[in-house]
Amino acid sequence: MAYQDVVAFSGIFGLIFFMVLFAGVLIYALWPGNKRKFDEAARMPLKED
């Protein structure tokens, strides 16, 4: 396996890996079951102790 092959493979693998990771984070953030948790976290700075 030549250096050029390793570079091409790692570039393609990295692109696919980060696309899947981004899709997973996006799905997690937009999942309806997480709305309450994110709304609570958004109001946290406004709470007075």
C-alpha cells in the first residue's frame, strides 16, 4: 500500500466518519424526547438562587 493510497483512504474515511458523527449529533439534538432537557438548560442562566 503506497502513501497515496493511505492518504486517499484516510481522507474518505474521515469524511464519512465526521458526516455520520454530525448526523448523530443532529438527530440527538432534534429528538422530541430531549426537548424538555434542552428547554430546562436554556432557562438555567435566568434562574435566581
